[in-house]
Amino acid sequence: MDDKPVQHREVEGFESKLFLSYFKQGLYILEGGVDSGFFHVLPEDYKPRLLRVKGLYKHVHVRQFPLDRKSLNSGDVFLLDFGKKIYQFIGADAGVFEKHKASEVVANLKEKRGHHIDLIVLDQDSPTSDDEEFWQAIGGRGEIVNEPKDSDIMENKKTDLKLFKLSDKTGNLNFEFVAEAGGINSSCFNSDDVFLLDKGFIIYIWVGKNASREEKKSGMRYAMKYITENHDNLPLPISVVPESSQNNAIPGLLK
């Protein structure tokens, strides 16, 4: 490959829409090894695991949490997986999207395991006599917290466009404001420097083909510092786009 790749930084639990779109069956973050020809776990040998099913940017995100009641919250759907039996715990404030996606995850697990799985659905607002095993596995009954959703924080992160330039033409590395919102266009960029574009929910580092070595290697450091100082250290995705790349466009701005 003669072309230089576009680099991306993604943070677990705060994945971007683009990153999640590559996982058509959902992104699964689990502990332990992978079931394969060399490492095969029988249904009877499954260790119980608690999975949170969350709708992120219209995509599914499945993440394993500790077997603890404190892992639950009222805004999501949780699956307690025993191998041959799965408890589906529906938080009181869980949305239709989470419920639908949880059902898809269960169907997926059934298909992958190739055996019958008993599904017991528990509603936070409607306790039943079938839930004792569920509560025992996570340490007993108790209060269920209502946490803000990470996806809401990221998806609603809006700001006016801001463009900054990183240049060492003066002999020192300077990070300076260039333009914002409607004042930003392709003429603001040049091949001799590195530019940082803040789109609120993602930070782009555009690297001019003639940028100095110091400018190039400092782009990510300045982007991280900028996020800390201007976005409350939120784990925003960062995309490094070299001008020399065939794919040197910034979505919605440069083409």
C-alpha cells in the first residue's frame, strides 16, 4: 500500500458512530478467551456473566460487567448469561431500542451456541417469583441506580466548529486559533502546517504534506491537551488525516 492510512483513536465505552457501524451484529466487549477450535466451552461449564446491552448511535454495544447489583441501572437492559439459561433484566427507564436490541443479542447467542436456551424476562417494575436465581447471582436485591447514559453525553455533544493551527515556523511550536463555524473552508488549510478541527463530538488532526517532523509528532499531544482543557476530558474520538492520503477529506468540510 503506497497510501498513508487515516488513523483513529477510539475509547472503550465511547466509540464513535463510524467505528460502531463496522460491527453489524453489535460490538461485544467481554472478559476471557474466545470460543474456538482450540478453546471450547460447553454450555454446562459456562461461568455466569452479566452483560449490559446499550443502544449507542443506533448501533448495539454489549459490555460485560461484574456480577454485582451495583452494575445495574434503570436506563438499560442487562442479560445474566448462565449458558443454557439467560435472564433479561429490563430497567424501568430502558428504551424500546435497548429492549429490541437485547432480544437480538439473545437470538444471536442461541444461534451461535446451537442449543436450546431458556429465556426469563424480568421487568424492574414488575417483580416475579422467577427472579430469585438472578438476584442471588448478583449479590442480592437492593436499590437500582439511575445513571446518565454515556451515549447520550457523547451523541448530544454539540459545539460550534473551531479550527486551530499547529506551526513551528517561528522556531517555536505555536498552537493558534484560525477560524470558527462559517468562516472555516478549504482555504484555511495549507500544506506546511498541522490543523486541529473541533467538531464537538470528534476532533480531526489534518496533517499537511510539508509539515515538519515536530508538528506531525505533536498533533496528537495537542489534541489530547485541547480535549482536557475544552471538553472536560471527555474521551472524544480523534482522527488523524494526512493530506497526502487519498482519503484526506474531513467529513462535512473538506472534499
